[in-house]
Amino acid sequence: MTSAIDTFSNSTSSGTVELTTLINDDWQRDAIYETWLQGYYTTADEFITGYDVSGSSVPTQTVGKYQLASINAHFDHWQLIPATGTLTLPAQRIYSPTVSVFSYDYASYFTSQIGWSVGCHSGYNVIDEAVRANVGGRGTPTPLPGTAIPTENYDLYRADFPQVMMKQGSIWLGNTGYGYGTLDGVDYSERLSLYFTEELGRDVRVDVAGDLIYVGQEVGSALVDARQRYLRNATSLGPYDAKVLQVWTLYGLPFFTIEVEDPQPVPPELRFDAPADTLIPTDVPIGALGTVERIITFTLDLEEDAVERGETTIGSRLRIDGNVTVSDTFVVNGQGTAPELRTFASDQAGRPNLPQLAYDISARSAISDTQLIVRDVVFLEGTYGAPETFDPLISQIVTETFEPLIQTSLEPDFSAGVGVWFPDRFYGFTSVGEDPNRRDQLTVTPAQFRADAGGVSGTLRKYRQMTFKVLYTDPAAPDAASGLADVDAP
């Protein structure tokens, strides 16, 4: 949450946006009333819309003052659950008021707001008849089949946050299933939400009579770009990743647009719209079947100061920021902009935290205006220093829990890695998009860990140098068709 908030506090001019935060471990229901809902509740616990229901006038405060609301709490489909306390915020309390004064400006309380949450089931839209047939919930016994359903229970449990937010005029993004994170990183649902937050502030421009005019980011495009970045900042994907990408759901018009004071440039992993900057290997020969070879060498300096302890759990993680140089034959023997080497964290539940590198390997043909097609990446050779004893930070999954893992003294183990080097496949490549805007990327994990018998600690080997060969096919070469038709492994 802090990272997501920093995105807008750093990219928006002072005085133009009011930023209100509620980030602690002990906030209760009244706090969410006073921040998100701005105190619009009576002592009778009924939502005040801010409208004159008689229709004769409209008060000064008619709509929620926040255009962006990241509501990260525990959820059931029908209630928001504060960090502490026994009182919750039922969705029905926000759903029940109906605006009697209708105009474009004063349609509903959350008019033109974009709201999103990583909360479990915050985006679960229930079927009313299913609730009518079997009403239940936390702390409420489920009626026996055939018994009468009290009207107040039906109204309470049939209201869900997608339904509520749409009625009150907001775009809403939430999970139809459980949301996930890790204890010592920003991963899974948290990372997807962070990328989405960043993408809302993206610098999107259109050509108007030769001038590139900033028009703002569409919320649907922000979600698409966030998912693309999620995939391109991963060296491996597991079942949690698949679920996270599937269950975070957008409710509302995807072309709804947001503008910010200081829009941010497109990140390297999403630069699909800059093919002119893509490397062209002008002095690299084209071999048989249109084959083009590229040699990339990473030289790393991972000393003791690259290791840091975890903030909340036992164990250490390896950092590689600023400690890598690159030698690339396409840069030496070609033209265009040298790719930017990126480092990122993509922690997987139950696995050691190890650093990752990402390097753009997109390239264009030297004999046409088409892109080279990546066929394979081969690890040629590498050197590493003396293996050293290492107690890694093992990622722990976090979902809806009322006993925070930070209070545990148990150190997780990596029993699956006893006696074997992890990861065994420490590199790979991805291709996203289509020619002429396809982006190809090499990802590398420049360290491996082998667990001892107990699974808690073991041996770390940090690579000093790693050399890779990237094999392309140039589709413009005379005999490229035969090469592209060959899909069998050598």
C-alpha cells in the first residue's frame, strides 16, 4: 500500500491533490467512515448521501471528494472488515441510499471515482437468488433448507461491493476470489495492484495535427498494462500467479479516463510503441535458414554488502542493484538504443528470495522492416565465486488472516530444495505483442541455492559472469521459411 501511495504522492504537483492515508494495524470502522466516507454516517448508523431528498436544493458536499480510492482491507463479499474491532462496514449500508436529485454532476456519492482493492472477495458479485436460498456469513448461522429467510438478512447479504460501487457511480476493481501477498515483498495481488496504480498515472498521448497531446490513461488500459508488466517481471509463474491475474476484475466502463498533473513515462518493459529504438544488427551475418546469433554477457559484482536481512522474518535476501555490466554483440555491431538492464523481485511462495535480471532482446532485421523472431536462448558458460553458507528468506504467502505472520517465531524451510540447486532452470525468455511492436525479453536469476538436510539454510553460489547466445530467425532472409517451419527440438 505504501508503494502504491508513493506513486501518486510523487507524481502529482503539490496542492492539487488531497492525499489521505489509513495505514496501520489497529484502525477500526469509524476510521474508514471518517476517511473514505468522510463522516457521512448518523448516530443511527445510516449513510447520509449529502443530497436534499426533497429535490429543492443540493448541498455543498454532494459527492465523495476522492477521485482515487485504494481500499485494502479484509473483505467478505458483503462487508469490509477493519484491522481491529468487532464492527464492520456492510456493503448494504452504502447501497441503500438512492439519490433523488439527479443530474450529470450529482448522480451519486462516488461519481467519477475509481476504487480498487486487493481484499479477498472484494470483487465477488453474488447472485441475489443464491443468497435468498441460503443466507449465511461470518458469525451468522446458515438457515436450514426450507426455513424462512429474515428480510433483513437477505438485504444484508445480497449486497456486494461491485453492486454497491456501480450504483454509487464508481469504477471498481476487486478480487472474485482470495487475494494474496507475501510477507517480505510486494507480490501477487499486491504487485498487480501496485502496477495498476502506477499505470493510472501513465503519460498517454495522441497525435493531434502533429502535436502529441496528453489525454490521460483509460482505466481498462491501465489494467491491461498492469497485467503485462506482471508477466514481464517474472522469471517463473505458479498457481498463485495464475489465480491473481484471473480474479482481479474490473466493473465499469473500461474507457473511463484519468489525468494527473505529472504523468509518468512508459516503463522499459512496456515500450511497445518505440520500434525505432530497437537494435538493428547491421554488421551481424545471417546464417543458413535465416539464423542470426547474438552473444550477451553479464558481469556481476555480488559481494557481502549485496546481502540484506528480511524486515519481518528470519532469513536474508540478495540484492544486485547497480552491480551488473553488460556486453552485447548487437550493441557493438549494430545501431539503435542499447537496452536497459532491469533488476526486479518476483518472489514465489515457499521458495528462497533470489534476485532477477531482465534484458530486452528485441531486434529488427537489417534487410527489411520486420522484427527478428527469437527461436531459443542458450546458456554458454558462467563462472561463480566460492560457495558460501546462506540462510535465505523463504517467501510466505499472506491472505486473509487474523493472526499476523509477523508475530510468529517459526522460520519456514525449503525442504523441496534439499540437495539440489535452485532454480535448476535459471534463465528464460518471453515474447509479448506482435510485430512491429513485439517485445522480447531475457530473464536471468544470477544465483542458486542448495538447501541442507534441514531445509532452512544451505549453500549459495553467486555468479560472477554469465554468457548467453540468443538465436533468431530473420523472416526476410531467402530461406527463412524453412527455418520457421522447423518446430522440432534438435
